[in-house]
Amino acid sequence: MTRKAPYSGEPTPIGEFAEPSFVRLPDPAVLFRARAARFDALAQAHTLAPYLTFLGTLSAIQARLAESLPVPAIPPLEDVEGAYGPAQAPVERTRYAPDEVALASVEALLAALADVAMPEAARQALSRLAAMGAAERAAALVRVLEEPAPSEALAEHSLLSGALQIVFAKMAAGMDADRLQPVAEGTACPVCSSPPLASLIVGWPGARNTRYCACGLCGTAWNYVRIKCTLCGSTKGIAYHGIDGDAGTIKAESCESCRRYIKILYQQKDPALEPLADDVASLGLDLLMREIGFARGAVNPFLLGY
């Protein structure tokens, strides 16, 4: 069963005044290596062990490719502001046009996965993607970024998302963090405009016990106030739900205004928590939230259909 509790945030210790930076950009190889290690750790004695092990292998491949693939072209921020106005995501996902680097990323990922043990649905999707031409793959990448995944193409969507994560993380790493601004009143990634995958209460120096939203596409983290819905921005009816008997480091933050929830990870209590990996591994919390009438607000390419 779930438990619903009022906010009980820990105060910042005296002498450690938090002045968090707005954004933290990813180091792509480090991002994917940490994710791979977390998937491997979570797979131990987990009911989803085979799937978590596969995602750990996928993440390790992403880490290698992030180091070897070319750096994607990044549009100058001045061009973005001139075309779309200020406070725009520089590589807004729905305006992204796949280029040669993106197609090379898909090709490299498919090749690296060829001999990897994986669920049968993923194996079939891999074969279908391998048979596509460049133009068809480019169109499929656009659909992944612009549209919800159709039920008949969930596995293809997940694999293509894995390639796009590499591309967008490398683009995010090349941004000027000091020039990025909040997008959609802070409810969207300031680099690619994706909605948050989860939020973290961090223990970073200078930001202890503050909240950062985590992007599941490019890996950027951005500062966001606590006790406020990360999906609609409402401050009304915010509540926290967890599973009885667990460590209390992962909860669902629900909002009465939009009737959705997103997970919040207390990383200051457990630094090993990783947004994407722990979101998958805490699927039981999603099932419980569904039972009490809240819709999942985050999109995880490896949890499509939930």
C-alpha cells in the first residue's frame, strides 16, 4: 500500500547556505557509465533482473559510443533567440532535424547490439530497424521526438531513443550553461524542452537539499523549487507517496491540479540513485499510483506503456 506524507524536507545545515546553479550539463560518457553501473546494481535479486541487465548493457554501449562518435552540430544560441525569441531551448526536440551524426549514432548502436542478449520484442525491433534505409530511419527519429510511441512500435521507439540520448547528451555538453534560461516556467528542459523524467533532492556542494529536475533525453539537470508540480507548475494539493517498508528514497510527487505524478529521488540520502535507472526499477510505485487514480507524468523510453 502507499503512504501519503506531508513535506518533511531537511534544512540546510548552518554555514552551508545553498546557492545552487540553475543548470548542470552532462558529461555524456560519465552519464551513461553511471547509468550502466546503476542498472547492474539494481538487477541483483530484482524481479525485472533480465530487463535491467539488458538496459545496463545498452547504457555501457552508449557510454562507449558517446566517446567515439562525432560531436553533433549545435545551433548558436543567438540564432535560436532570433528565430524563436528568448528563453527558448537551443535544441528543441520537436524542431530537431536528424543529421548524419544522428544516423551514424543509430547505425553504431544497432551494430553494437547485434550480439547482445535482449528481450524478443527488442530483437525483432532491432531487425526491423536494421532493414530500414537512411530516409526511413530519419523519419522514425523525428516521430520519436514529436509523437507518443504507438503500441505496435514501442520497442523500436525505445532503441531509437537510445541513439537520440547519445546525440542530445553530446549537444547538451557543448552548451554554455551560464546562458541557458528556464523554459516553460521551468517545467521543461532548458536544453531540449523535454519534460522532466524525475526530480532529485541533491547533496551537491552549494546545493544541498535543493531540487533538480532531470531530463531523460539529454541528461541535463535544472534547478526547480520544491513543493511545486514539475509538470503543471501548481503549488496546490502536492503530496508524496511511497511504498511501505522501503528505504524511503524514492517517492511519487502527486498533484491534485493535473492529477499526475512524477517520481522524486532523495539522492542526498542515497547518492547512487540515478533518475532513469531507478525510475525503471521502481515500477511497483507506478502501479500503486495508478491504483489510486493518478496518471504517470514522466516519459521514460524504457518504460513505454506505463
